[in-house]
Amino acid sequence: TLDRSSAESDVYKRQLLMGAWAYSQQKEIYGLWYNQEGEFVKIFENDTFNRFAVESGTKKKITISKGTIEYVDKELRIVRKDTIDTYDLCYYVGNETMVICRPRSPKAWLWYKIR
């Protein structure tokens, strides 16, 4: 995870991500992604998602969150279906990686594309 603790660094991170957004948002956000925390997120072409982990011994899929994605003002509006919550997240999609700001946090996830 990327970690910056001050409000100033959060503003800087958003400016950096949004500045890069103009050059790269033609890349594909849909597909299966993983992060170094052992989580996966599958983003479907109907703009729904399922974030999950896989239990190591049984290979059982454990849902962490799921919902829908709307694209609003160059951010992802997440509408959770597993709980009552909605929030906007800055994001950037590259060729093989994706950065998504965490909700209500100065941290971000770094996701790697599987397919």
C-alpha cells in the first residue's frame, strides 16, 4: 500500500493520479486483479465488482466487498451491495497495474492485472 499521512500528501496524490488519468484512461479496467495483500478484485463489463480473498488450505473464495461502479468526475463511485455504503475513489489504470485510493484513508491499493 502507498501511505501518506498528511492532508497535503493526500491532495498531492490525487493531483498526481488525476494528472496521469488524462493520458491513460483508455486502458481496460475490466478483468481480474490482485494485490500484495492477497486480495483479488474482479471488475465486470456491466460495472459490477467482487473483491475477495482465497483461503489457502481450502481454496474457498471469501467475499470482502461487492457492488457497482459508476464513473463520476474522473473518480469511481462505489455503491456497495454487501453493506449500506457509497463513496468516491480516485484511480489510475496503467498497462498492467491499477491504483485505487482507499475510502476515507490517505492510503491506496496497488493492483496487478491477471487477465
